[in-house]
Amino acid sequence: MSKRRKGKPEGQDDRPSPRPQTDAAPAEAPEGPARTPRWALPAIIGVYVALGVGLAFMQPMDLGDGERATMRLSPPDESAHVVYFEELTTTWRLPLFTSGTGNYEAHQPPLYYLALAPLYLAAAGVGKAAAVLALRLAGVALGAVSIVLVWRLALLAFAAQPLPAVVATAIAALWPARLLACASAGNDPAAELTSLLALLALCRLTQTRAARRDVFVAGLLVGVAMLVKSSALPLVLAGLAAVYLSGRRARTPDRELLLAFAVFLAGVALLFGPWGVRNTVLYGDPLAAAAFERIFSQDRATPAYFLQRGFSGLQYYELVLWQTALSFWGVPGQANLWLPGGYYLLGGAWWAMAFGLAMAKLLARPAPLRPWPGAAWAVIALHLVLLAAMFLRFNAVFYQAQARYFMPATAAIGLLLARPWTWPRRGELVAIGGGLFCLLAVAGVLMILGGLATRAVPFFSGP
């Protein structure tokens, strides 16, 4: 009687069985640099830098000399950020938040100001205008680095189709509110850069069984972002979601998953913790949020201002959303100068086309694009949703309808606005959509540089 191998039915040969076919996407698709146009990233950065430097030189400066001609025409909050630098480089102590007028940015975390204090001090020796210009150009440089990070995210997200990655990067780089903010003295460009670094790390966590070291590093990067601006707070919840998705992917036991959560939060606390303790001692909470609301609301427009003038609560939020949408396409000055109304209508038409394509894809259920696995998209979308919720909560206390508050989610903006145009087997659509967006964005900034922005509100927004 012949011997048979254990577990093998009689008559089965020893050849290896073919690998089963599966539709599952790979953990991380190859980036395909050979198929990605080499000129794309340098061209996007070149256009961005040209427009950003032009805005840095052309936007009016409020130098604190009482000139009313420039007080309301300079970028939002720029003068208060400069006051922060002045106090820091004069006393070499972090300023205290005591007023809603001159130093109302003194509640901001210190990392941006500490990093650029030597630059400010060196340029201030030439004059205050030179110092402000140096900070503006530094913001443009930080924004250029952010474009590279968006490019990395986009290559991962659209690895199978490089053209959508190019379009996503161009949208993220050139939306006008971002250009205006990067060309001003403020911590928004630094907040964008550090948030992108953290988001890239979080998305990579979702693609593998993350080691504790990687989880800890991701927590550190979130802590760095929170030391630049408190708008990085949504990254904490997005980070916990990324750790959870990584654990689910690797079927990690609950105990190890809880330990991973603790490791991530330890990384955040290691960097942000001392600043949070300082704020708790000085202001009563880690983010100084209560003190900010109490002081800042003394001389700022609040929802009550609009309610007293006949707005309902719903109409107030309609105004917030409407003005924020307009500012996405560019409302210069302290959000009080406007471009021609037809320009904003064209921007709205572009959004309408993108939304229409998104709905058509949803209803038609075409073949999937096979992009980056869904867990990473989920983290990006969650970060955007949380940031939007934070923005609406902010506007429940103050009227601050400005799209620049969404700069920490620049990657999500670029990726999600590019995705509707990626219709299967219609590659020309994404090129058309991206080209139209770039034309609109560049035209808006050129109108600002050409002095076409006026105080005339293009649309009536009353109750």
C-alpha cells in the first residue's frame, strides 16, 4: 500500500496551486514616477511662488502708524501677529493674552513665532516694513513645502492615474484664499505645513500593521501641529481613527489596540502637554478657549449682532457659509474687499459641475478607480469634517466667515475636489476640470494684483 502525504487527497499532484484572483486593492499601490509628468510639480510650485511673491509685495501693510488707508486693507490679523513677534523679540518672553485689540493673537501656541523670531529680528533692523515682508516671504516658502507634501499624498491617493494627482495638487496649491494667507504674516502657512506632515503620517498608519514607534511618531507630529495652532485639534481624533483602522487591518487584539491609542496620545501629550499646562495655569483650560472667547468677543462681531438686525439663526449660518464660499475664491484685505461678482459666479459654476459629476458617478456606480485604500480616504475626510465642525462652532461665538481657516485641510480640499472629475475612461475630464480651476484661481489673484478689488459687495446677503 503506497503512502500518501498527510492532508492530500489521493491523485492530487504536488504542484503549487495558482494564486487566487482578488479585487482587493494593494496595501500601497506603486507611485509610478515614470508615468507622472516631471514638469508638473515644478510648474505648480512656480506658478504658486510667482503669485505668492507678488501678493507679498503688493498687499498693503498696517505698520501701526494710524493710517486708516491701510488699517482695513492689510491681510487678516497680520498686525496682531507682528505684535506677537515684537513682544517676543523685545522681552524674550511669551506674551500674555490680556487684550482683544493689539495683542489678541497672544493666545496662539509659540512654535511658529519661536522658529521665525531670528528672521524677524534680523529684518527688523532694516525697518518694520522689511520685517513684515520677510515674514510674508517666509509664509510663501512654507506654502511651497506644503505643496510637495500634498503631491506625496496625491501620488498615493491616485497612484493608478497620475493626472488626477497633478490636478489635486494644483487645486490645493492655488485656491485663492490659501494664496492670500500664505502671502501674509501669520501662522496659517505653518499650521498647514505641520498638519500635512501629521496627516501624511496618519494615512500611512492605515496602510500597514503600524509599529508602536510609528504610532508614537505620528502622535509627536500631531503635537507639533498643535504647538503651531489650535486648529490642529481635529488631528487628535483623526489620529485615533487612523490607529483604530490600522489595528482593524492587522486584526490587532483589543488590549494591544488600547496600548496603541495610549502610545499615540503620549506622543501628542509629550509635546503639547507643557503648553497645555501653562494655559491651564494662566487661563483655566489647555487651549485658552474660554479666555479667548471672553476677551475677543468684547469688540468683535458676534451672532448677536446679526440677530439684533433681523437675521434668524438659519439666515446667520447661511451668511457664514455664503461668505466663506466667496472667500475661497478670494476676498482680500481683512475679508472686506471684493472682486467682480461674475468671477464668483464662475467659481460657483465650477463647483456645480464638480458636484454634478460626483452625483452622476454615485448614481451610475462606474468601475472603481482603484485608488488608495479607503481607510486613508476616510481619515482625510474625517479630518475635513471635524475641521468644518470646529469652524461652525467658532462662528457660533464670533463671525469669522473666512475660508483660510480650512488651510489645515488643504490636502482634503485638493483631493476631494479633483476626484469627481476622474470619470473612468474619460481622462480628458480631469484635465479639463483642473485646467478650468487653475484659470479661475490665477485670474482671481491677477485681478487682486491689478487693483480690481473694491469695497463694493457683489451680492446682497441680508435677511
